[in-house]
Amino acid sequence: MAKENLKRIDSNRHIRPSLLPHCRLKYGEVWQEPVCGHKVACIDASNEEDIQMLMDNDKSSLAIQDPPYNVVVGNTNSDRLSRISVENYIDWSRKWVRNTCKVLNTNAGLYIWLGADQNADFQPFPDFIIMMRQFQELKTRSLITMRNQRGYGTQKNWMAVRQELLYYVKGDPIFNVDAEYTDIPKILRGYYKKVNGKITENFERGKSKNIRAGNVWVDIQQVFYRMEENVSGCYAQKPLKAIERIISASSEPNDLVTDFFAHSGTTLLACEKLKRRCFTSDIDPVFAEISIRRLEHYRKTGQTGWQFKSPFPEVDIKWNIEKEDDGDVTDKGKPIEKSLFDYMAITK
């Protein structure tokens, strides 16, 4: 089977000029889907006016945010997934969290994917959760870990396979516990307890023959190019099953779900499947376009992604990079300058 022919977009400056002419949105523009009312915008999550334009006084029952983690991903610093100072990262995070809180309903859930660099004091995780204490309208509910099947590491350390997910609530939102049950059957007996005078074990007391996911998710396949849902070029794509679990647990049909870091459009697609409205955005017009195309592709074919094929079939991709060594991308031997906010600066 062929591997994906569109490699990661964020770290390649050669392919972007070929893709941008095929993007419907420029910075500051919003695309609205006429049937269900979904919106996709090309805006800055940290800019309050941008978010107000997207929301147009609507309020969200659930927000799922997957920001850049401020870690070097796959040994590559790129425009979208690079490392800046922890102080600058936290200052930027404070802005988009504040914008998120302003658009939440009185009772709403907030999930935030975050990274912890084991080679840099586990940042930004510790400073981020301390920063979150400033938002007194939010209460902590759970710290979830999703286990990736593939990771990175050395022969002298534990392989890094964990993915952190913070769960906060505002007010008293719903939680549908049925959404937590997995496809994994219960196999361990025990935990005997007297109920109404009768000794019972956990199989008898349980509501399901399958186990609950709890706050350690081991049943979700990490996305890669052999899976239908894979979107070539989107390095930080989250599994559809994970986002569907969040949406099913913390919202109801017809609720509005927000996601200000669209990337591959997974939240948008999950909302479409589960009959929720989605307002999503990305500062990068390429990822905003991919989100729109993924929704259209699903409606046309029933497929959740393009597997190893390109979401831009009309673009004839020609590689002219002389070296791409495990993510260390150079242009004729010269290092490419990298900054998380380079792109944000030129859109203003």
C-alpha cells in the first residue's frame, strides 16, 4: 500500500504556495454551511474580536480545544508546532482560554488537549494548569490520559506515549455516562460487596458487560496513513473516536460545540455525525480549507478522511526539498527559520 503523498503541511514551505490558491478563506473570513449551521473561520483564537465575529452572540455548550503544545513535535520546529518561551506561551494561552470562557453557556464543558515535554520540566503542562486557576468560573473535573500506540523515546528512558486531556466545567453541565463505556469486555471478577443483604461481585453490579474508559483511555487507535480517517499533511490529527466520546458525554443533539484549533476538522466531522452544530476555526487557511473539504468529502462519500491520499487532489505536488531527515527540513542545506507566531503576524 502506498504511503500518504502529502507530507506534513506545517513544516514545509515549498508546498504551501501550491495549496493557498485553492483555499476558500483568507484571514478574517467565515464559511457557513447552510444545512446544519456549521461555521469554519480563518481567525486567531487569541483575538477577542475574531472570536466574537465567529460566534455572533451564540453560546457554546461544549468547547474542545487542541492548541499547539509548545513542544518540538517529531523533531521538527515549524511555523505551527514550534517552541517559544514558556512565559510567552502561557500569555498566549491565557488569551484564547479567556475567549473560550466568554462564549460558554452558563452550564458547559471545556476539554483541552495539552502536552508535557519530559525533557523540559514537563512544560507547558504545569504552568498551564496553574494559569487556569485564574479562571474562577471553571472547575476542574478530570485529568484524562489517552495512550498512543506509537511514541518516541530512547533506550535510556520510558517511551513517551501519553496524551493529556484536561476536563473543566462551568456551572453544572450534563455528563452522559453511557458514552464512557468502551468495546472492551469485563474479564476480571472480584470486588465483592454486600448489596441489600446479598454478597455480589462487580459483574452483577455493573450496568454493562464492557468496561468504562475512566480517565485512562487505552482503546483508541492513534491515526496513521492506513486508516480511512487519516488526513494527509495533518501531523497533529486527533482520533475521531476520542472526539466523538467527548461530544457524546458532554453535549446533547443540536447543541453548539466550539473548537478554535480546527487542524484536520475532526471536531467538525464528529459534530456532523452526532447531530451537533460546530463553530470551528484555524488561523491557517490551509487547515481551515481541509476542515471544510473533510465535511464535504464525508457527505459525498461517507468516508471520514482520505487515508493516504491528498485532500487537494487538484494540486500536482512536486517535492523539491533536498533533505527531509526525520523532520529536519532544510532548503538546499539552509535551515528553515521557525516561529510559532510567524504566521499570526502576517495575517494581521
